[in-house]
Amino acid sequence: QVQLVESGGGLVQAGGSLRLSCAASGRIFNVVAMGWYRQAPGKQRELVADITSSGNTNYVDSVKGRFTVSRDNAKNTLYLQMDSLKPEDTAVYYCNLVYGPFYGTKTAWGQGTLVTVSS
């Protein structure tokens, strides 16, 4: 059983910063990628940023230049540094892990952490 536990969410004023963490535990093998998704009220869940096992990163256009995704492989922990936050960044942020053999990868999700950006 794989567990993902997010932390670091909270309330921040526009222009401020937050750092999200996601600790992965359990029987994890062959990590393909880890990423952050978010879901705002009334909207679909969207990919914010992810990082592959080789270190390649990908960001949604709206956060490029403001957010940085990183990973500590030794600790199986994923981070999201969020700077210059905007009210439209308000959402529940979910950690995602894709792992397993190429013929049958698995996906795990965290429970989510709420980020609220006030104007």
C-alpha cells in the first residue's frame, strides 16, 4: 500500500509564498513521475507541475516562473515552492505518484492540502 501525505497548505496574501511537501511511503518501486495537481471550486482538477524520474519538469503555463517542483529521491518526498501567489492559485493541491512496471503503471493520490490566497 502506497501512502502520500501532503503538508504546507494554508492562507497567504497575494504575492506571498508557500512550500508544499508530499511524503511518499509504502511499497514504491520504479517511480515514473511525481506531480502536483490542483482543483479549484467548480473547476476540473488540473496538472500544476510534475517531475519525471530523470528530473525533467513540466509546468502549466499559468505557474511558469512562479512555481518550482523538486524532489528528494532519498526521502521519497516531493516539493512545490510557490512564489508570487495569486488569488487564482486558490485550490486544493493534490500530490500524485505514478510508479510500477512499464506494462502496468499504478497511480496514487494524496488527500489534498488547501491553499487559499487572499487579495
